[in-house]
Amino acid sequence: MKYEEITDLSDTQFRRLTGIKRITFTTMVEILEKEFIRKKSRGGRPNKITIPNMLLMTLEYLREYRTYFHIAPSYGLSEITAYKTIKWVEDVLIKDGTFSLPGRKELLKSDISMEVILIDASESPVERPQKNKNNITQGRKKDTL
């Protein structure tokens, strides 16, 4: 779905679709536009898609766990171009720092007490019944005799 198709959605529908508020989306687009102007000041080919569509494509990738193979045809791109675009958007937003979470030291300094719950999601072997003569079915017994 392209950005032009979702501009007329209400704020709640926009948030349900993208996972972020429209104001946050606009702020992210402004950050990406500044970096895009700096990047293209040295020259180069124009991009096939607009910056809002780049951001929307990245949000689809992060929110819906779609593969690059599925995202690329939606925007008329190749799989590798979709990968490079999404990585560029992620890197620019991370480097900007506006949307970064506070570090561990900031959390330690705060007065808020946090409760952490750990869930063990490691693999564990399944207990299977041991083989013995009593567990063998009658059909197997006849075949082995």
C-alpha cells in the first residue's frame, strides 16, 4: 500500500495501519528528507519512490514481518533495492537519535522501579516413553516372530 492511498485515513486508522502516529510519521519524513538532500547533493540517480513511501515500506517490514521479496513488488522495486532502502531508512533514523530509547545508565538513575520478568524460551528435549516389550503393539510382535 502506498502513502498516497493512506493520506485520507483518520488518525486512528493511520496508527492501526502503520503502528505510529501521523505526527511521528511526519517527523520521521522530515529527518529522512534532510538526509536525502545531503546524500543527493553529490549527485546520483533519482529514486523510484518518494521518501514517505520509503518510510512506509520500512514500517511494513518492521511491523508485519514481510519479506523483501513480498514488499518489493508492492512498490515496483527489486528485492535488493527494497533491502537497501529499508536499511538506509533504519540507519538514518538510528543515527539521528530522536527516536532512540534511553541508555541503561539513564534507567539506573531514574526513581522508577522496574520489574523484569524473564521467560525461558530455550529448547528443551521432549520426554518420550522408553521402549520396552510391553509397549510394542501386537502387530509388530507378529511381524518380528
